[in-house]
Amino acid sequence: MKKLIFIFLSVLLVNAGMAQTRVTGKVTDSEDGSPVPYAVVVIKGLRGVGTNTDADGNYSLSNVPPDAVLVFSYVGYKTQEIPVSGRSVINVEMVTDALALDEVIVVAYGTSTKGTFTGAASVVKADAIKDVPTLSFENAMGGKIAGMQITTLSGQAGSTSSIRVRGVGSMNASNEPLYVIDGVPVISGNVTQMGIYTSSNVMSSINPNDIESITVLKDAAASALYGSRAANGVIVITTKQGKQGKPVINFKASVGITPSFATDNYEVASTEQQVELYYENFWNAGVLYDGMTSEEASASALAQLNKRFNKHGYTFSAPDHTVNSLTIGGDRAGQYFDWEDVLFRTAVYQAYDLSVSGGTEASNYYTSFSYTNDLGRSVINAFDRITGRMNFGQKIGKYIELNTNINVSSSNKEGFNDSRALGNNYFLQSRNLLWGLYWPTDYGTGLPWTARYGSYAYNPVYYNNEWENWSKTQRVFANETVTIKILPELILKSIFSFDNTQTLDHLYYSALHFSGTATQGSVSENSTKISELVSSTTLNYSKTFGGVHNVSALVGWEVAKNQTDYQRSTGTNLPTSALHTVATAGKLDASAYYWGHTLASMLSRAEYNYDNKYYASASFRRDGSSKLGPDSRWGNFWSVAGSWRIDQESFMDALSVISSLRLRASYGVNGTLPTSNYGWRSLTSYANKYMEQPGSSVSTIADADLSWETSYTSNIALEFGLFSQRLTGSLEYFNRDSKNLLQDVPLSRVTGFYTTLDNVGEINNRGLEIELYGEIMRAGDFTWSAGLTASHIKSTVTRLYGGQDIIWYEPTGDDNRTKFIYTEGQSTLAIYGLEWAGVERETGLNLWFLNNDKEPDLMVDGRPATYNYKNASEIVLGDAHPKLFGGYNTDLAWKGISLSLNFIYKLGGYTYDAPGRDINDDGYYWERIMSLDAYENRWTPLNKDARYPQRVAIDMEDVNQKSSRHMHPADFTRLKSITLAYNLPKDLLSKIRVSGARVYFNGANLWTLAAWKVYDPEVNEYGSRGWEMPIGKTYTFGIDVSF
């Protein structure tokens, strides 16, 4: 009996083996017939049985039953199921699927796909920023996202950037976006308390190589779930996670140099030209205003020159008493000190990253360590950073998953901020204060080193040993996420995070330093500790009914607590320059504060789509903040949105050229909180004394009705894909009304205060955004693609308290560099001042348009004008906002070689040139050196069509007026980044057990085309150029190796 059973089973097995066959074939693109490499081919219903196509699209699959069904799939193509029906050769043409091409994007409290998401969101992937030599990821995003302006505030190592998403939304509260890392809102912005001395960008604590993607949420439908913090947009950062498979070790190293600035920046006239201007100032003053003869004026001017520079080894003469005959003599004739060579260096940037990642079916991990060092172009500026990250995920059984993300960083920045008020601003000194006739040594005369030159200039070589300034920042950010699958369609998710930033600022002046002489030396230590706890829990439901009704819903809550602990100690009358510590000071002073705020929220979202054609969503969040009083503490923020996938309609079948077409629209409300934690309460200060006894006074007046600033945003967009997604893009219009804006309103003087904040202002931002991407060519191993972003935003003040105008000054400059006005109907960056009418051709005098009813001195271009600026009236001169801004890029690849170019541009608008009053003045500040532009374009009897007036050493005020004289077109385009890379052949690498290796070159800011060429056109968010260190041309070489 056993033998019969054995024979029967053997026959069955043989027959089964004979029934199975080998299937081969080729998978190609249905449009152009090109092979589809690495497509997945599996037998339906048999788990783990399948293969992939090779590089030429060929596949071979053994042991395929004759009645099997093969499933062909690949990213960007529609999945196809094809019955075998006994065949041994099956060729397949894959059809592109616009829905399948959708990239997964991280949105508020979850994920979505770009094709199904009803809000306005743009994504930047890690590949787009990985080669840019930057300390903070924001600096690498310029021009990549429509509607977002990124401005680099300085070329200093460790400097901060400013980001504006869809315009200006507030007058007195924050205009910065909310940052979210791995699902948690985090601390952002400048965390130092040293004012003009130094700044610290807390976002530079994140290693850009740890970032997987960056999503920018721009409208209310995308960001309303973040409620009161999301009116200015949300930047969602997702860090890298491990993937299932063997451990992957990746090492990346890059070294770069910045030998020069990216553009000319107030290039100075030569030493001979400077002396000529100096002589001309006093010669003109003597002849024109003091009634001197040319001989007397020449003698007076020469006396000034010899008095100033004889001790430096120079003498001066003018044989025929004119400027043209001026000569420089003396022991140092023809020798001039190169201050730029002393104050600046070739900056060196180096970065090293090591990461290990991997995972199994139950767990994954990603860990990294990085070190970055940037020696800035200024010899006193440097930045270094160490970061470590650990991301770990673990499944516990079938229903629970834990995820832990920890980031630790420590950074150190040295050097002062770029302030006009500080003598340590080397860019200012080299361009305006330090003559080539100045020598830092004793000149071989036996005299001591010169500490100061005249009224303005200081000797940096002398003072470099008499001060120090540094800022150290340490950050720990950790979050723990627990996900519980209660049912297949019901998931509970809870997040707890801790974000702690500690900054220590140190500032020391010896008794010999010009800032420490009056106090016999000083030292200050500032400690700032900011911590934030966030806890959120959400319940997510998602289910499909009847195969076409897709429903999802989310409900949850969130609480956040933010605390700041600040302490300052200052010591003066230092006994020695050897110890730079407060403990040794003869006189002490201190201050401190401890404050914070809390936020409690309830949130919900519902989404529905029918048959992947029609989508609708709604969200609601209710926030309560301790920053507001009991009667206005709670605010409601919500959104509604919908979209229509037009390409899924049957009437689109005949339009084969259109592969995707979607219309979406949204409307919603976001909010912004006041910056003050206690604006609704009266506060008492104990900083005052009475008769040397402790005393107190009311420092702020209460406004119990202080409330949220609210933004009402509508958005409509058309997204499209043509030629099987070879060309994709979107056209988007938005309108954002910001209401209840905080504004200073007048109070009765009997209160003891002049103004108080009230919710009365309104601003409107509306604009048009365009994003385009196209695959220009795909031919064998060669690909060529290009992209474009373009944004037009009009930002207008629509309501002010009592309709009264508000004059204000740019807050980033300690010298009040730009004057603006808020006036109803005008731009939020309306530049305000006198309208300069140019230079009178025959006299070289300044002219001003009157812009009032006063009697004119003359007519200029048919308009009343005057010689005296005091008779003229100020008006709105122009708009610092550009008319159009964005970026364009192109990528080419052939086999293992790739070339990427990324440009940014700005068209329209004006830049206010604050340093113009320093380097292009009319002659009064004769101790200062002047720019080459001032020398070449000044008025003289031989240059009557000049841009600048005649130089006279008595005109102090004209050049100092806030006027259109210092306004210039802001148009420019810049090659922000170019990358040339080569991936080494895998067959070569496999011999040395390396899975991948890539070498690359990156150039940053290598080419600039600007309408005004005197200074770097990439300026701050207020459209103002100050004495900030310009950005430089950087050349970086790197290697990226995986094992």
C-alpha cells in the first residue's frame, strides 16, 4: 500500500513540474519604446516569487504555472496584470500613471501624495541640497519653491537667513514660518541675546545630510492644523530613516575655499585717487566758500594732507596749485599698505559626515555623526559644529511601533556681527576707513603702534589682541512616537518631544580697547536657555467603501510648554588682561529674567475622495494660549478644500497629450500670536533705583483685549502634466488677508505711556506662482531636464489705526539704514524719503524735487525743484518688494556623469544703499576713503554729466538724507550653485567591496548679473544693503562613498 501511494505522489509531482514553464520578455515604455529597467515582475498570489528587469528591460522568470497571472509594476507606471495562458514569451508596454508618479509628501500630522493633497505644498528632496556647502539647509533652498523668498543676511560663517512665505503678514509680530521636524514644532530663529554683537541660527544645529525631504506648506488648507503658529507658512523637515536590508555605511567628505567675494563690493579708489579727492575737498571749500585764491586754497589743502600723513612717511605738493599737479613724495612714496590682505583671507570650509543605516522587517535604524568647520573670509570670523543623530524604529508584534529620534549638536561661532556701529566690522573699515597711507606698525620712527587714525578708523592689527567675542550653542532635540494599530483602519499615534537649546555668549574688551577704555576693561557673559515640551496624540481613521468611496478622519490634541531662562553678568574695572572673566572684575552688574508660555490645542481633519477623481477636505483647530488674556485666549482656525482630477474623466481620453490635469481650491484661517509672553498684563520692573535704594515701576501697561492676528487665505491652482508627464507644472493664485494686526496706538499721557498694542491693522498679500519641470531629452544614457519657479506677490497695507501713517526704520540695521512708511494703499515695504533730482550740470550742486506747494528755485524735467533739501517734502519713493522672483535650474546626465546648475533671480523693486552715504558722500567726511564709483562719477568742470555732486569739505547733510539718491534697481540673476559629479562604475567598485562612490565639484555664487554693479545684489528681506559681509565665491570638492 505504501508503494502505491509513493508512486501516485511521484506521478503528480512530475506532471506538476512538466506543467510549469519559463517565461521571458522585455518591458518597455509605451510612448517611446525605451526599456524600463528594474521593473518588478511577480506571480500574482505567490508571495516572494518574482524578479526584476535588467538594465535593458529584459526579464526571465522560471517555474511559472500556465494559468498564472504576472503582475508588472514600476514607479510612475500603471500596474498591469497579464495572464500567462501557456505562453513562454510575454513583452509588456508600460503606460505612465500620473497618480502613481505622485511623490509622497509629509504634511500636517501625517503624509499624503502630491496628486491627492488638496492644499498648497512644495517639496525639496535631499538630492537637491546635498552638495551645497552650507551650514544650514535654508541657504540651499533659494529659488526652488515658488512663493518663498530666502535671503542670506551676511556672508559671515554661521550667519542666519530670513525666509518669507507668500509675503509679509504682520507689522509687529513674527513673519517667520513655523518649523516642524519629524512631526514636532520646534524652536527656531536667533537664540542669542547679544543684540548687535552676535547672532545664532538655531536651525544650523541640523546637519543638512540628515534631511530626507523638506515640505513647505503655503496655504491654509495645508497648514491650518498648526493653528496659531502657521499664518506665515510651515516648513516640515523629515529626517532620514533606515531601510530594510544589510547595513549601509556612508562616508562623505568635502573641502572648499572662498578666495573672493561673489561680486564687486564698494571697490575703493586707488590711494592716489583718494589723495586727489581729499585735496579736491579742501581746494573747493577754499575757493567756493572762503573766497581764497587757487594758491591759497592749494596751500590750505596741502597743509591738511601733510598734517595728516607726514607721520606715516608721506609728503605732498602741487606745483601749479591744481589737482592735476598733486604729487605724493616722502620715504614711502609709491608704497601703500594693503589692508584687505590683512583683514581678509581665503576662507576654508570642510565637512565630514559618517552614517550607518539599515533594518529588518521589525526594526530600522539610522545614525550619523558630522563635523563642520568654516573659517570665514574675515580673519576674526569662524564657525564649527558637531552633530550626532540617532533615528530608531521598532515594531512590537503586529500592532505597535515605536520610533525614537534624537539629535545632539554643539556649535561655536567667533566674531562680531556686521554692524556699522562696531569698529570690528572689517568690511566697513576696509571700504571706508583705512587708508593705504596708514601703516599698522611704528613706521620705523620709534613711535608706538598707532591705535587710532583720526576720528573714525581704528587699527585692527593693534586691537585684535584686545578683545574676544564668541557664542556657543548646544542643542538636544528628542522625540518619541508610539503608533498603535487598533484596527486595520484605525491607528492611534502619540508623540512626546523635548527641545532644549543653551547659548553662552562671551564679550571681552581690554582696558586698551577703544570700547573698554572708559570702563577700564569689561567682560560680559550671557546665558540663554530655551526649552520646549510638546505632546500630541491623534486618532486616524481610513477606510474605503464600495471600492470608490475613500474616507479618512483625524482627531487629536496637543499641548506645548516653552520656557526661557536668561542671565547676564557684566564686570568692569578689570585688574588684568590675562583673565577674561567676570569673577575678577572690580565692579559687577547683572540682570536676569525667566518667562515662558503654554499652548493647548484640539484638532481635527476629515477627507473624502470619490473614485480618485473628486476630493474634499476640512480641518479645524482650537488653540488656547497663555500669551493672551482669559477673554481672548482661545482662537478657532479652520480650512476647507477640494480638488478635481480632470484627467480621470472619460472625456479626457481623446486628449492623449494631457497625461494629468487637476484643479484644486481652498479657503481657511490661520493665526499669529503676539511676540510678548505677557502683553495682556501690566508688568513691574525692578531695574530702577530711588535714592540708591531698590525700587520698582510699571514697565508695560495692560491690554486685556489683546488677541490673535488672523489670516484669511484663499487659493486656487491648476496642476498639469503633458506628454506622459514629460512636462509638468502648476499655476497658482492666492489671496491672503491678514487682519487684527498688532499696531501701536496712542494713549493719553496721564497713563504714563505714549502707546499700547492693539489689534487694528490689516495687510493684503496676493500673488501668482508658477512651477514648471520638463524632461527635455531622454536618449539612451543621456537625460536632460530643466525646471523653473516664478512668483509675483503684491503686499499692501489696507488698514491702519485712524488711517494714520506709520514711519518706521529697518530693524536689522543699528544705523536705521532704510526709512519706510506704512500708509493705506501702499506696499508693506514702501521706501520713504526725499526725491533727489540729481546734479545741476553747470554748478555740480544737489537738486531736490519739492513735492509740495512751495516756491521752486528752478524746474527740473518740468517739475518744481530746490537746492535746499529742507524745502522739499518726503514721499513714497518706491517698493523694496520685487515684481518677480524665483529660480531656474537644469540637470544633465550621461552614464555616470551629471551636471546640475541652479540659478536664482529677482526682477523689479529697489534696493536702498545705506553705505552710499559713507562711501559716496559730498566731501564733508574727508577722513574717510571713497569708492571708485564716487571717484569716477563725481562732478568736476571736466565731468559735468556726473552722477554725484561736486565735492566740498563743508556739505555734511545732503548725503545723509533718506532719499532716492541711495535707491537703485534690485534686478539680478545669480548662478547660485553648479555641481559636476561622477559616479564610479559599480563593476570596478565591487572588486574593492564598495557599493557606491561619487566624486563631485560644487561652485557657489560663481556668476552674477545685476542691474546695479557697485555692491552684491543679494540683500536682506527689507531690500536694504548695509555693511554686512558679502557672500563669496566658493569652490568645493567632495567624495561620497557607500559600503
